[in-house]
Amino acid sequence: MTTKGKRILLIIGGGIAAYKCLDMIRRLRERGHTVRTIMTKAAHEFVTPLSVGALTNERVFTDLFNLDDEREIGHIRLARDTDVVVVAPATADLIAKMAGGHANDLATAVLLATDKPIVVAPAMNPSMWQHPATQRNVAQIQNDGVEVVGPGIGEMAERGEAGVGRLVEVPELIAAIEQRLNPTKYESAKPLAGKHVLITSGPTHEPIDPVRYLANRSSGKQGHEIAAAAHRLGARVTLISGPVSLPEPNGINLVRVVTAAEMLEAVQQAMPADIAVFAAAVADWKLAKPKSEKIKKSSSGEPPALKLAENPDILKLIGHLTKARPTLVIGFAAETEDVIANARKKLKSKAADWIVANDVSPESGVMGGDRNTVHLVSRAGVESWPEMHKSEVAAQLMARAAETVSPRRTAAE
Ligand code: CTP
């Protein structure tokens, strides 16, 4: 869906990723939007006002105390004559200033003066992102109603550095901006308001000894997207996640766990729920007796025998509850062959209402990737969905769930 002809005020911060703004401006204009820009002083080190102005076809604003700028359009009008304010790349410093309510330059003054939605796309070194000060500031601006998009995971401009901190890709940022400009009528109706949605996500790690563990390749992306989608529909969301390197989603109660046993305990504590989605790739087995000391190589060269024990099946336990069972229990089936037949078996054996089945064979690229092709298996039959971004799978799944648990609210749509 394109949101045509909106006014976007883009604040370009001082980071290497600033060059991506040039591409974003071009694409936003192709989509019919007008883009006005403010560049912070630091942004000038990375892109020039000349190139930004050439792409926006508008004057570039830079200085709070520039008489010409103020005469042409005062900073208060600049802050309000727009439909959305976007900050990209948002540096740790700019986010800190926003959190503190500073207004000592044009960008921060406009951010304080605006009455329009604000979308912030952070980009910084992973250590700066993970610093408690940055995390505190991000949580603060989110509490203030700012939407934070990303950062993404990957290689950084600094050689050899990788982790969470990259500016999200331009198409993802444009999608978030347009979403903010025009939340669907459906999302605005908040069909999951008053409902509690519980989601498990990510892998679990099962200790072998203090330094080693059993794990799997789940990234947690699909589960986290489902949490975000449920939140957008107005639900109270508890996201119980195994170890992942994803940013903490906005407005959601995140419970971090490591092992399957911890995940089960967290699920039981978070109950009751109206909808429970089991997207985690829970390890089926744990070590029967994890060692409390690091296992050493034996002098005979014989490898250690690791005796495994079965983990609790969380979905199965919740699916079979007779008291306080969630209205809708949704499981996933990660399969490398006979996807639908295996999903049907799981639907029955785990007493789920729906199973979202996906092919996780290495060729599919699902594990760790951004896209997913799923089949929704229920007692009513099988629906095969086209390949979609994991966020779209999440949005559709939660919209469907909302129709099931709150039919009255959505019928009014
Ligand atoms: N699941 C769970 N607890 C477990 C194992 C699986 O809650 N101990 C849930 C998963 O979150 C998912 C569903 O069960 O929703 C199916 O997971 P999957 O790994 O596909 O199936 P398994 O039951 O592990 O069966 P198998 O590995 O034999 O295919």
C-alpha cells in the first residue's frame, strides 16, 4: 500500500549511514511524498547540504539561529508543517538529547516542538547501542511515544565489528514511515485491546557444562515480529524469548530465558492468556546431567558420552490444559520434509488450534532469514500463504487471531 503525497520532515544525524538517506529521499519522492530536511552539524561531515537539497528539491535547514531560515519558515512551523518527523540515522547523542528534552540546535528544538509522530532509526556501533545509557534513553523516547525502527544486525563500517547497530535497510524504514503515516483502519481499531497475547520466541540453550551448550539456528525474528504485530493491534503482550540478538521490541513485556525449563516456567507465570503463540524453537533435549565443571578431554582420547533427556513440550502442555486454556493456541511446525502431513500430526498431538507450518530446510533460507512461506493448518483445513516478509506473516496471523478471539470488534470494521 502506498501512502501518497505526505509531508516528511527528515532529520539527518551525523553517522556513516547518513549516505543511505540520499537513497531514501529519492525513493520517498518517487512514492509521491515531499521531503524537507534538517541536517545536524555532525551530519555535514557525512553528506553535503548540496546533495541533500538537490534530491529533495527543497531548502535544507541546518541552523536554529539562522535569520534567513527563521524568516522563511520559523522552527515551530517547520516542526508542525509535516505529517511525520523521521530521524535517520539517529546517533546515540541525538537519542540522548531527545530523551533529555534538549533543544540546543535546530534538530532537537524541532523534535521538542513537533506535535506530529516521530520515527527514529538508530545507527551506531554495537557497543554504543548496548550501553545501558543508550538503552535507557531508547526506552525513555519509546515511552514518550516515539517509534524506534531497528537497528538491524550485521557488519559495521568499522572493520571487523558486527552486531546490532546498523541503520535498518531503506525499504524497511520507508515501510515503517508509511505505516506510521497511515496505520491501517484495522490496526487503528485496536481489535486486540484488553487481550493478553503470550508469545515464545527464539532458540533455547541447554547447558552441557559451564561453557558449552546445545542450541539451534532460530533467530527469533518471526516470534518477535508476532509480538510487535499483536502490540500494534492493541494487545498486552508478553514475549518470552530465548537468547537472540534482536532489539527489544517496543511496548512489550519481554521475559528473557535461556533453557526450555525456564521458558516453561515463564509461560506458566505469564498465564492466563487469550492467545498463546509458540514460535520458539525449543530444544527437544537437554543434557540429562549437565556438568558443573568444564568437561576435559580424556587421556584415552575417548569423546565424552552425552546422555540426553527430553525437555518439557510447552505447546503440548498448554494445548492440553483443561482449566484456563487460552482461547487460541497457535504452534509452529519447523519441518524439513512432509511439511503439511507433519503439521497435521502436531496439530492433533499438541492439541493446538492452529499450526503455522514452515519448511526450514537449508535451501528455504527461513532460519535466520527475513522471509517465510507458511501454511496455516487447522481442523478446518490448510491454507498456503504466499512467500512474505516475516513482519507481514506476523501481521496477517495476528489479524486472523483477532478475528477469532474478538469477532464482534472486528465485525464493526
Ligand atoms: N514446542 C514446545 N516445546 C518443546 C518443543 C516444541 O513448545 N519442547 C513447540 C514449538 O514452539 C512449536 C511446536 O512445538 O510451536 C513444534 O515444534 P517443532 O520443533 O516443529 O516440533 P517438535 O515437537 O520438536 O517435533 P519434531 O522436532 O519431532 O519435529
